Amino acid sequence: MRITVLCSLLVCIPLSSATAQKVTAEDMAARVRMEFMHAWEGYKTYAWGHDGLRPVSKTSYDWYGTPFYLTALEAMDTMTLMGLQEEADSTREFIATHLSFDRDVYVDVFEFTIRIMGGLLANYQLSRDHRLLDLADDLGKRLLPAFITGTGLPYREVNLKTGAVRGELSNPGEAGTLLVEFGSLTAMTGKGAYYNSAKIALLSLYRGRSEIGLVGEGINVTTGEWTKTDSHLSACIDSYYEYLLKCAYLFDDADCKQMWLTSYEAINRYLLDSSATGYWYGHADMNTGNRTKTWFGALDAYFPACLALFGDLGRADRLMKSCFTMWCRYGIEPEQYNYVTGKAEKPRYYLNPEIMESAYYLFQKTHDPAYQDMGKVFLDSLVTYCRTEAGFTELDDVVTKAKRDRMEPYFMAETMKYLYLLFAPSETLPFDRVIFNTEGHPIQKAW
């Protein structure tokens, strides 16, 4: 008899399959759609025309003092997939007629690439509205000056109007997470500079790896010198590995495939830590391979999805079970979790989507309903601890459940999308013909 697990504050309580069958996948998809609309209506009511919502104070925020309509843009493809076409169409019209990059402001190259360029390209493919592709092309041209360095690694920031650059201290996660978007822009426009610039950055990071095959979490883009040598799968590195694998599939890129295979071997040799508490990937020094921390966290939880995409379903399942253990420890996952002591080293929760993404990938690969059972737990936790009258908010502390006052746009682009797709009919999106960028925007391999 299949066992469904539901998560309480500290432990996972098994319930009989008879109880679980009262709620169907169709019911769950409808429930996720309803919660998405709750967050969307909160944004429209209190933050429309701005980047994001503060759902506790019912106010808005903008990243750079001037809006780029991040939440609206990030929510569009999720609305389309959910069948909320009227909302998606009206939002697309607003974006197409209001969004402009002719602004004298320094922006983060990585964030604008994965959030805005990725969102524009995905929604162009879904709608065929060429105004969105034109906007993506315009943004791409304005970001290209960031790549003019001796190493090919991009500066962290570029001025959208002047092309001036700044921020030479970067990391693999930011410098190496650009090729899905820039490569897709090349495929859609025929302009090779986009693919080449992002590919050179990836190659530069790979060439700079240590003798044992690992990268660190800090690098100087002008000198290529490593500024931080801690190696792991978490923030500042995570999506670098993700894009090696995804670009191998999306563009049939043999270089990316080889870089992934080499990195995959080093990751499993030096970061993998199978302990008495489960199957984990911890931290190690990039040069020696010596363990530095027994930490794993919300951002690391993307790796089961990578393992599943690669076809290593055994490791993916074992790691996903550890991720679920981390979630159940406090009823919601912390930013960083010590898997030896069971302590939340960094207790914040930022409405992260990675664990939902991994559950979705594993379900698509195996059709095992256990991953949907996990998804029910994730949604229940979000509603119990993060839902507010105007949307969903981050937590300052997963132990006390103290609330912050911020709903990041990726909650609409990723967290809600992956939860919905976990329960939606398979025809909602052709999983085998789509690569999600690291912001959850689906790019169709249509070239």
C-alpha cells in the first residue's frame, strides 16, 4: 500500500492511502491556481506598475527606484500555462507598451538576464508577440558591454543607457548563468554575438577550475583569480552547474556536455556526503577537496532536478528524500541547514522554488505519486506559514515562523509554476521539449 506523507511542524506523519485519495491531482492543480490568483490579485491591488509587492504592509517596491514591472513579467507564462489567458493577454499588452530599457541606471546583468530576458523570450514563444522579442533583443544589446573583459567573464553591473560597467567581483552563479537566455536570443534573432559572449564566459569559468575540478564561490572577472575558494552547490555557484547541463540539451552543445560530465564527477567525488542523517552534498575547499561545512539548503534543493534531467534517478531520489527531511524538520525549509546537527544555520525562507522544481522533474521522469505527495506538503506549508491577506511573504525564521514583508517575483515565475505543473495534466507543457531557465521560464527548443 502506498504511503503518503504529510508534514507537521517537526515531523512527517504518514497517513493511509485511503485518506490521500480524497484529494486528486486535478483538485491540487485547481488549488495551486487559486493560491496563485490570491497572490496575483494582491500584487495588482497594492503594487501594480511596480516591481514587487510587500504583502504584509500592502505596499510596493522597485529594485532600482524605477519600475521594470518584474512581477507582472514573471507571472505571464505561469498564467498562460494555468489557462488564465485573459490575465496573461492584458499583462502582455501592458508590458509591451510600457517596458523600456532606455534608462540611465546600473542593473545586475545576471538578474536582468534570467528574470527579464528569460521572461520575454518564454512569453514570446508562447504568444508569438514579436514586441516581446524586440524588447529582449534591445535588452541583450544593452547588456553586451558587460562581457568586454580580458577574461570574457562579465562585470556584474552595466548601465542600460551608457554601457558603462562596474563590479569586478563576481561568482560562477552570476557569470555562468547566461547562456540559456543569450543562446536562445541568438537562435531567435540570428545574432551570434549573444551566444558567443555567454559561451566564452562559461568556458572561462571552466578553464579556471581547480586541479580537482571544482570552482569556488568568488572570482575577479578582470584577473580570473579566485577570491573565495569554498565550493558547494548553493548560492553563488548553483546555477553554473545547472546551465552546463541544460545548455548541453538545449543547444546540443558538446562543450557544455563535456564540462558538465567533468564537473559532475568532481561534485560526486568531493561534495557528496552520505551521512547517518541522509544523502547530502556539502561544502569543500575547491583546491583540496577537504570538507568545510556540513550545510545544505533551500537553494541546493535544485540539484535533484539536475540529477533527474541527467538520468541519474537513483541519486536524484535519495537526495530528494533528504530535501524533504530538511523541509519537515521545521515544517518549512531554511536557507541553510546543517545536516549533521539538524540545526537551521540560516533560518530564513525566501519563498524558494527549488524543492518544488525537483519534485516536478522527478515526477515527470518517474510518474511516482510520492513526489506529488511532497508537493501537497509544500503547498500546505506555504499556505499555513507564508500566506497573508494580500499574498505570500518570506519568513525571517523558519523556527519561529516570523514573517518578513516581501514577495519576490520568482514566487510567481517558479514556486507557483512548478507546484502547478506537478499536478497539471502532462499535455500542459511538453516536458521533453522544454528547458526551464533558472528563473522557471520555459524555453522551447524550436530551432
